Amino acid sequence: MKKLIISLLIISLLITLCPFTAWAGCPVNELIYNTLTPVTFSFEKRNGTGEDTANTSNKRIAISYWNGSAVRWWNGTNWDATTEQLLTMTQVVGSQYRYNFTPDTTVSGQFLMVRFDETDDIDVTATCLVYAQPVNRFDDNTNYVRIVDGTGTGEINTSGGNVPITQAFPTYFSSQSIDINGKVLLQPSQPSVVIPTVTDVTNGITLANDAITAAKIASGAIGTSEMGSTAGTITTGSCDPNTVLTFDTTMTEAGVNHWKDAFMTFKDDTTTTELRGQTKVITASAVNGCITVKGGFTTTPQSGDSFVIINK
């Protein structure tokens, strides 16, 4: 028991006097092809007492990759080494050390194993996995879009110096009687339509004596009564003052709202020029001739303005 205690005290003393070195984080995740990169690493004391700044010549780095059949190490010049190569790192400041490394075509697009170590403490190591960017992130043989000069499927004929962008007219369009301009043509087999001339009406409609004829139209037979309209004029006195919404008229019909929902249109020759042709819906009418319209006219009707009420 005493020997065990003495041994533990000796080990504790050695750790205190000669602290081992530990690593402090993976320094890099990615390297760029053909670009010199200082791979920097911080060595710290394992017992947590701070950075290892005392030993400046024992810091090493080993870089390797898998070539598909075996592991190969960087020897400072090439990847021919078949055993681990511990390369000297240069102190930057304090516990910071660096190794200048440039990925070449051999490891382009490969994952590299980077191990940090000390020559006098081989058991204390740190290993990182780093990706080396490829020579060209786009593979020239597979990752591209190119124009193939030719007349085959998927090829563009550039022999004339210009790349044509017009598309041939679909052949099946012509079978549907559609021309190159998109116009629909008459089908050759489609029969023509003949509209016969009507010279006599048999078993038809017998017209009444007061039927509308060309002669009656010419003589003005279609008047306001035939169209279901009634003429009137603007007056004053019943609902003064007149406004664009409410005004007095000669339409003194019996019954409230007799003219409601009919259309009121000022005649083309009415006195107030601005009102000519304007039409509004009647929303209310009184027995004294006072009429209210929806929305209002653009100007107030004046006494003497003439109008018609339609479709009552």
C-alpha cells in the first residue's frame, strides 16, 4: 500500500514538473487547391496550467490521405511516403505553430488526415479531417453545358455562323387546316352553307293592322308611348330648392313612388346643355311631382329642362 501511494506521488510530481501537451481545437476544415495555407495549431499543457511555450522544437505535423488502395503521407515534397512523416512546425507566437502547406493535383478533391504531435510525447496527439478543394469545382468532362455543332438530335447547326432560334412549323398543324400564321382555314371537305332567300311566309305569323312597318318607322310612328316612356319638364315650388338629387317636375302622378326604379333621361335639346343625354335611376317620387334620383346629375336641373321617363 505504501509503495502504491509513493508511486502515485511520483507520477503527480512528474506531471507537475513535466506537463504533457494537449491540443486546442481543429484549426482548419478546408484547403484550397494550389493555394499556400498556413495550417496553424495551438499546443496547450494537458494539466490545464496554460499554453506550452517552453518546447519550441518538438512540434510536428503529419498529413496523409487514402489513394484508393493505401494511405500515403506528405514528405514535404510529394506523396510517395508509405509511412508516417512527422514534419517540423514553425512557432508563430507563444503556443501557436504553423506549417505551410499547398494542396496539389494528387489530393485535389480528397479528404486529408492531419495529425499534430510532439517528438518527446508521441502519445499526445490530435487528428483532424480536412477537405482539399478540387482543381476545378466543375469537372470539364461531365459538368458542363456546351453547344454541339451538327444536325443530329440535340445538336445545333452553327456552320452558317449564326445559331438559328426559329422552330419549324409543326407538320400536324397543316392537317388541321391551321396555316403558319396560326389562322384556322376552311376545311376542304367542309360543305358550304347556303342561306335561302325568303320570298314568302307560309304558316307564319299574321301581322296585326297596327304592326310596325317601314312606313310607320319613317313617319315617326314609334314614339314615346310605343317605347314605354313619358315626357316631362322640370318645375319649381314643390320641393325647393332643386338639387342634383331632388327636384320638382310635372310628373304629378297619383300614388307615392309611382316612378320608382324607372330611368330618367334628359332630352338632347334640353335647355341645360350639360344635362343632355344624362340618365339616372329614380329612387323615389311624390304625388306633387318631386323626384329623387340615385347618384345625382352632374348639375342641378333648371326650370324648363325637358326629359323622358323610360321603361316604367
